[in-house]
Amino acid sequence: MNSATSKRFLKLIGLIACALSACTPTLNWRDTRPADSAVSLLFPCKPDRFTRSLVLVGEKVQMSLNSCATGNVTYALSHAEFSDAAHVSLAVQAMHAAAAGNLGGAAAVVSPLAVPGMTPNPLTQRWSVNGKRAEGSAVQQQFSVFSGGLRVYQASVIGQTLDPVAADTFFGSLKLTP
């Protein structure tokens, strides 16, 4: 093989390597069942889990957050279990207001959300908010707050721009499990 042929061969190998790396999927969907959540859903990346105690609508609860980020978008599911059934509806309202208000934007309904096994609530919709992060950059969020029994959940997708197909996959995969 002469020098010119060798250089063309190396360029070809380089182009093939670049093309193959472009095919690497950003979204690697996996069925996830977060601990103590009684829910299953698809995450596009391996979620990390965080837990903290907080007081929500007058009751001290353990709030768990499962989240991952890929392609500059964060996918998250948080949940808490209440001991008083009267607090569940209040918590749905409070979590909805916080999710809508945190970005300084108004929430608009994207679509109805029916999670198999959920407790019916008029706020259980898929909402969209266009707002700003604390440092001022534009951000989009889609979220839903829903409940099942004594548990309250918030599912959200947040990023500078959102892929509607990925958001549909995430929200469409939500199921409460026995």
C-alpha cells in the first residue's frame, strides 16, 4: 500500500468512526421501579435516588427523588407517602403550585394524564411551563402531579428544549403497581 492510499484508508476509517459515534443513542430507555414508590416507568438513562425529610401540608414526610439527565434534559419522579388521607389532595395542590411557580411561568395543560391505578384528581393533567432558571436562562418543563392511595407523585421533564417524543414516552410509561 503506498502513502497516498494509506492516507485515504485512514481518512475513510476516521469518517466511519465519526459516523458510528453519531449513531450512539442519547436515550437508553429502561423500565424502572423506584424503591418504595409503587410505580413503574421508563427513564431514558439510569436514575440516581435522593431522599430527604420535609414538612409538606403540615405533615413530615420522606420525599424521594429519582432523576437522570441526558441530552441536556432532566427526567425526574419524586414521591412521598402521607399518613393522613386528608393531606393527599392538599399535597397534590401544593406540589402542582410549586412546580408551576418555580420557573416564574404560567402552567398550561398539554394533555390529560391517566396513570393506571391513580386516584382521580382534576389537577392530574400533563402541564407545560416556559420560564427561567435562577440565573436567567430560558427553560421548558412538562410535569404532572398525581396520587395513588396515600402516595403523591410528581413526574417532570425539564430542559432548554424538550423532545416531544421523549416526553410522551416518559409520561406515557407511568403505571402504579400493586
